[in-house]
Amino acid sequence: MDIRKRLGVRLRELRTSADLTQEQLAERVGGGCAAMTISRYERGVLDPSLARLEQICQALGTDLDDLLSRVVDQRAPLPSAAVQDLVDHLSRLDPVKLRGARKVLKAYIEVVEGSKSGS
């Protein structure tokens, strides 16, 4: 996947993780940004300027480093929205609850993987 497409995928990930529509993001970005423009960025058919990327990051509550580090490093897979949602929930837990959640998830994964190999 080329860098333009990866940038679009990452922008969509961040927008959906923020639970925003393209219209809502365009409004937050301001400066004449339209929902169609956001759509074109996400589809990889239009390259946003650096200034526009900074505005989008600010509207999404992130920074260019977070946005671009996953775009440039192809080895770092983009998490699905569901995985990102889970990570967001886990990051708000206190350490004791986080250890408990880790144990539950680990046990669940072991059961699921065991049932796949037993099929």
C-alpha cells in the first residue's frame, strides 16, 4: 500500500476512534475544510498539506508524530477500531484492574486458540 493510502487509512482510524463523522471533523478543522475533502484524504486521492495535517491532528486530539509514525513504519500494523477502542478502555483502568483484565483476556485467547486447533 502506498503512503497516500496508508495516511488515509490512519486518518480514518483516528476519526472513527474519536467517534466523528467526516462532516464533524471538517467542522472542527475549520478554515474552509469540507467533508468531501476529508473523504478524499481518507481515500488517498488528495494529499493534505502539512498545515492541514496539523489542523486535523489538533481536531482529533493527537499530534503529527502519532499520525505519521504509523504511516511511515509499515511494520507497525494499524489497529482496527475495535482494538483501539479496547486499548482506550484498558488505558483508563487502575493497575490492579488492568492486571485482572489482562488475565481474563489471556485466558479467553487461550480458550479461543485452543478451540481453533481442536476443530
